[in-house]
Amino acid sequence: MKKKIYLLTVTIVCTILAVICYLVYSPPKTLEQSLSPPKIPETIKYDRGIPPKPDLKTIDISGDKSRQFLLAYNSNYQHPSTCLSKYGFFATWGIMHGGPSGPVIRTKDFNTIKYLPTPKKWHWTTGNCPTIFAMKYKDKENIVLFAPKTDRYLQHGGPMYSIISKDGGKTWDGPINTGLFCCVSMTGMVRLDNGDYLGFYHDMQGKYHNQGLQTVYQATSKDGGRTWKNVKAVAYKPGMGYCEPNAIKIKDTILVLLRCNWENTYYAKYIVSKDNGKTWSKPKNTPWGLTGDRHIIRQLPDGRLFVAFRDKAFKSNTNGQYVAWIGTLEDILTGKPGQYRVKLIHTKCGTGYSGVEILPDGTIICTTYTSLSKKDPKHSIIATRFKINELDKLAQDKINNVNP
């Protein structure tokens, strides 16, 4: 009898603790949930239309090992994200595909790398492609990481958490419940003229990624990334799978590039806003050369755009590789091909989720993950560096000898 009472007591206590943990770490229903579109059958298909013809040349620096350097070797780390701040260059990544949030590193000279102390709970409770941003607030700069809670991620949607450092990574606040829901957390961020931030991310309905039921959202922060409000769905179409948005603000135009479900389209998509995210255009096709996954957009000192991504362009000789597109905003908006593409780092496995930073001297740092060789089957975090004038010269000298 005492044993039964003991087991019953333990069961009741465990149940109460589980309920408390759920209530503490799971936010209440938000506006975003009410915006989520209804589930649809997996069988929705689209007519992909006429296959495009490759219309842009590609140069290749992936074999130039002198440009490359390791941030983490043979560790099964994947999906890096980077940011540049007054404290230095920061990077974070996940452990294996969609796994727990990994470490955070900082370097000021790319020779000495420091692993920063972060809350243990961050690594225990979050995962699936953590992202990192330098965000300003009241003349101060926060380093902010975002990631979804892992147990809810396994159901393809859950609370988004953040940790915030006000001192360049020495100490951290959090994990903080943002009140948002996501499959993959913030992958795009722009700062408005009034100092507010628009963050872009996606959530998923349905059981499988290839159903194409993802929705892209935006949310607004007025305090440097600590709190988020005004959730709005900005891109959704059943079967298209719009996801993993990246954004840039150029004068009065906000451009967002979208990954798609490649079973149903030949192109990546883009949307634009001319009124700081109040209204958005309908998704349109990007040029052929921008077709790919997980775009990272940066504006070069001369005004051109540098966009790194995993290539998924139809009949591309670098399909599945880590590449970048160089062109202008006008090229994208008018459907022009752009200037050229460049293969950045070669891989025989997954790659392309990356970070791109432009240093004050104009050096471009592109960071991704790859397996270095058959002898080193686990993924490493690797970066390559160059200046845009070097690529321009290669394109001018060799572009006629390189197939698109």
C-alpha cells in the first residue's frame, strides 16, 4: 500500500513539474498563430512552367586554399551564422543537422579565436540553426542570438528564444522567451531609419518540409532585439514553401529573398516593401543566377549587392555548391541576370547556410560548413576571404573561359 502511495505521489509531482515547465517556457497564443494558414493536403503541385536557360557566367575561387581558414575542425558543426560588431567578428552554429545550438566564438584578428561562455540552458533547450546579430539600442550594441526551443521544433514549430549580451559576449541575459513562434528563427534583420528593427523568420504547418506549407513573418523590435511585437505574415502560398528569408534595406526599399520548394518552381522568389514593411509586393521570380537556399545579402561599398547561398539553379554546373551572385538591386527588380557568380568553397556534402561580413578594409568573409575530405567525414566550419576587386578582375580575365 505504501509503495502504491509513493508511486502515485511521484507521478503527481512529475506531472505538476511538467505542466509548470511547459507554462514557463511556452508563450501564450500570439497574433502569429492566428495568422497561420490552415493545413492543406501534401499532394498540392504546381506547373513549374518553362525551364529557364542559364544566363550568367560563374568564376571559381574554391580551389584557392590560401584564402580559406578554419573556425572549427571536424566537429559535426553545421549551419553557421555570423555578425560583425565593434567587439569583433562573432559566429555561432548548430550541432549536426537541426541539432542543439552550438558554441559562440569571437575573433578580432582571425588568428586567435575565443569561445565565449553562454548559458547552459541555451544549449540544452534550443537548436535548429541558431542565428546571431549585432543590434544597436540607445547608442549601445547588443549581440543577440535567436533559436527555437528544440522539443517543440521536432513538431515543426515552437517558441523562439534569444540570449543577449551587452558587453561583447562576456555575459548573457536569457534564454528569453520572445513571444514568437518559428520553425527556423530570425534569418533576416534590417534596421529602419527610426532605429526600430524588422526581423524576418518562418514557421511551418504540416508534417513535412516538402509540403510547402511554410509562412514567412516579420516582427518589430524597438529595444535592440529584446522584445518583439506587430507580427505580420508577409509571404505564403501553399506548396511553394517560402522560408529562410534574408533582407536588406537600400534607401526606401526593403528587399527580402526567399527560399522555395524546388519541386514546384524553377526560381527563388523575392518581395519588396517601399513603406518600411507596412505593405509588401507579391512574390516574384529572381534572376536564374539567384536561385538557391538561405541567401545572405550584403551591400558592397560601391553599391552593388553580394549575395551568398547554396546554389539550386536549374542546369547549373555548381548546383549544391556554395556560391555568390554579384549584381545590383535594379538587376533583381527588372529581371536582369546580374554581373557574374562565383563558386566560393567546394563541398561533397551539405553546405551553403552561411554568414557574410564585409570588414572595414573591404575584405569579404564568407563562412559556411563542409566536409574537408573523405578522411574527415564530419563537417567543419570554414571561411574564405577576398576583396571584390579581386573577383571583378577574375571575372574580366576568365569569364569567357568558364561555362555557366
